[in-house]
Amino acid sequence: MARRCALAGGCGPGVVGFVLLLAWGLLRTNQTEQRAAGMAPEYTFTTFDGQTISSSDLLGKGVVLNFWASWCDPCRDEARLLEETWQREQDNGIVFIGLDYLDQEPAAKAYLEEFGVTYPSGPDLQSAAARRYGIKGVPETFFIDPTGKIVHMEIGPVVDQARMDELIDQIRP
């Protein structure tokens, strides 16, 4: 009977109301979960080694904010390049931050150890920063200038050193 209702276009007001409510909810979700642009949203997190970091503490520095996960193959593709660039740039006013997205702590720590990641990294508890930044998946990397403005957002892995250097130059203090 429900099939005939849908095919004949004769559904009652309850079904039509439900569909409209569902459409409104989807529209609202799309409006509130847009990717961050302009000034970078604030966030605070605790690294896996217990250090608390707030985005407001990073003003005056160029920030490379990378959302990653241990289960993400493209994240593995960029992990060494991120660490190598951090090693080279950490004394030049550039800060790398890694926020682990929807992961289990033992797997995340194993990932950091596997790739020798030494820049500050920690879990994005309840995906708080991910929601503020409107990420849709991982990896996603935000390049934030010393004033706190998002200069560029890279969807997918950054695997080319020349491209990484170009983006770093845009946020250099």
C-alpha cells in the first residue's frame, strides 16, 4: 500500500511533513558545517604527552594545522613530509599541530611513533575542532598566518615538498 501511495503521489500530510522536516534538517546541517575561512576558529586541546595548547597561544606564528587519523592511508602518505618540514621550520616561527580525528589512542600513538612525529599532536576530543573547521574527512590541513587568518586549506595529503614550501612561505612571520 505504501508503494502505491508513493507511486500515485497520494501520500498524506504526515508523510509530506516528515519529508519537509528532513529536508530542512539537511539544509541546516549544510549551512552550519561549512569549511572555515577567514579568521581561524579557536580551539584548545591536550597533546598525547599532556601539554595543553590553545590556538590563541599561537598568534604571531605561522601555523600548519593538520587533521589526521591512524586509519587514513593518505595521512600516511604525507606524514614524513610534515615531520621533515616541521624539523626544518620549527625555529623559524612556524608551528605544526596535529589533531587526531575519530581514532583510538593506542593506534594514534603507534602512528606517531611509526612516523617519528615530534610536533604537538593530540586527540580532537568529540571532534570539537573538526566541527569548528568544517572538515569533511582526513587529511585536511589549514595554513594559518601569524594574525590567525586561514590563508589556505589543503584537502587531501600534501606530498610535494615544493608545494609545502610554497604554502609555508604564505604564513611565514
